[in-house]
Amino acid sequence: MAPDNLHHRILDNLKTAIILVEPNLTVSYLNPAAEALLAVSRLRMQGHSVTKLFFEPEDTMINLLDAINNFNAYTKREAQLFLQSGEKITVDFAVTPVHEASNRKSLIIELQPLDRLLRISREEGLFSSQENARVLIRGLAHEIKNPLGGLRGAAQLLARELPSEDLADYTNIIIEEADRLRNLVDNMLGPNTNPRMEPTNIHEVLERVRHLVEAEGLGNIRVLRDYDPSIPELIGDREQLIQATLNIVRNAMQALQQHGYSVENPQITLRTRALRQFTIGSHRYRLVCRVDVIDNGPGIPESVREAIFLPMVSGRPEGTGLGLSISQSIINRHRGLIECVSEPGSTVFTLNIPLELAA
């Protein structure tokens, strides 16, 4: 089945990815939207099996054969398709059988990509949860620090009136513990100074972090670099960006150390890329700096994976659960966002930081 000239022009201008499939399940036509989505060429794919375009964990061929033989249309929501390149995409797709004039049956496959919509929804959820956490922490900080100030002051006054210096140990404990709680609350709030926005080279930030981590790791963990030197300077606070990145890289190092370097060839990769016309939350930016921190450690426990950016949530028994929350807060101040994908053997933290104002 091949479209005539009018239908050809219509299909070529659709934003929806369209694939026309012959009765023997070979491809007869792809519109430009399908070529872009599946990263293939129409001319190279014509006459080849549709499974050369994509496959899914379920048996694609059986479903398509049933559709064409029994004239059964069907739809799938949020289907995971694997492309020949190895990339995975999420789509809604509909399969519609049609009769041609010669009474031959063919299929029309419509693909609606969802990855960007799902990502935007996930990012908005991250922004929302982060903002809710900040509001909650600010309220708690106010309610905790006021009584702590009174408690500390009372302990200092009491220390002056004690009849014996031996009793001062008790008031010192009260004062020290009050200070410790105050510092904990301050850390939960993140940096208490506004970022000093100035031209900053992201690779200078990463190199500083790399040197610090290599020194702490005592040479037992390789830190690899995969930089895109064409990325221009961004407007940001160099010291805060170092802190945000260091928290993430140090977490990766500690995850590798926690398992006694049982991971074969433990390593962390720092990778940078430039993204064009990229959406972060509800804003679209012409140019975004993407920083990936990749480690080949055990991965983040599934029980905490969805909440790792919230304060006091940690995958390590000795962890404070503040590092990632602070990093997210710093990157949010730079109008960016941190995301994480983790599985055993590969954990990727991605920092997306705009290089210019929203388009």
C-alpha cells in the first residue's frame, strides 16, 4: 500500500508518526515524523520487516498478524519500544487494518511519542515536591530554632550560677547539642546566601570536583572525563555549583567504597553535552548544559529511589540525607534540575542547567 500524491503530501506534513505496513508485514511507507522518531531512513526501510523498525518485550509480530488477519484494530498506551539503535522510547500507538481496492489488507500504525511529555510531568513533580519540602523545612526551622535559642541561652545563664565547675559538663552538653540541632536545620535549608551569578566554565567546576574526589578516593576509583569542549560558559555561582556536583560525585564514590570495591573496575564518569531547544519543567531553553555523573556501583535501593532528593532520605545507613537535597536546591536556583536513573551496575545523575534565558 503506497499513498497517492495528495495523501502523500498530507502524511508528510503530519506531526504524528505514520507507518504503512503490507500484508506480509513489510514497511511500504514512513512519513518524516516516523523517520525522526525511529531514527531510520524511509528509503532504507522500505520492503523490510516492520520488526526492523522496533520491537517490544511482547510479541509484536503476533499482534500485528492478528490485526491484519482478523481485521482487529488495537491500541497500546505507554508502550516501551526498543529501536535498532538500542534506544528505548515510550509511545502510545494505534494499529488500524484497512482494505485496499484489490481487497488486500494492510495496516496503518500511528505512533505518539510520550517521552517528552512524561519527562515534563516528572520534572514538574520534582519541582513541586522540592518546593513543598522547602516550605515545610522553613516552617520547621522557625519552630525548632526559636526554642533552641531559648534553651541555649538558659543553659548559658545556668552555667554562670552553678556552684561547682564539675556541673558545667551538663550545661555544655545542652549548649553543644542545641548548636548541633541548629546546624542540622541550617543544612536542611541549604545555602543561606544568594548565588553570585557570573560567567562560569562548567569544566573548571568538574575538574575541581574531580581533583577533590580523586584525593579522597586514594586512587582506588577511576574518574573518567567525557567533555564537550564546545559548551559555552554559563551564568552561575562557581562555588555553589562545585558544592552541588561534589555532593553527587562524593555519593557515587561512597557507594563504590561501601561495597569494599567489590565492583570490578570501580569508576565514575563525568560527561557534558549541549542540548538545544530543551524543556526543563514548563520552560523551554535554546541551549542547556547537561552534566552526567555516572558510576558502575550497586545502584540506589528501589525503596528510596523516588525520594532521594527529599531531606533526610538516604540509601546509606550512615548518610545524613542532605547532600542530594542541597544539590537539587542549588541547581534549582540556577533554573535547572537534577534527575536520576539507577539500576545495579549503572547510576546516572543528570544535571540540566540552562545556558541562557527561557525562549
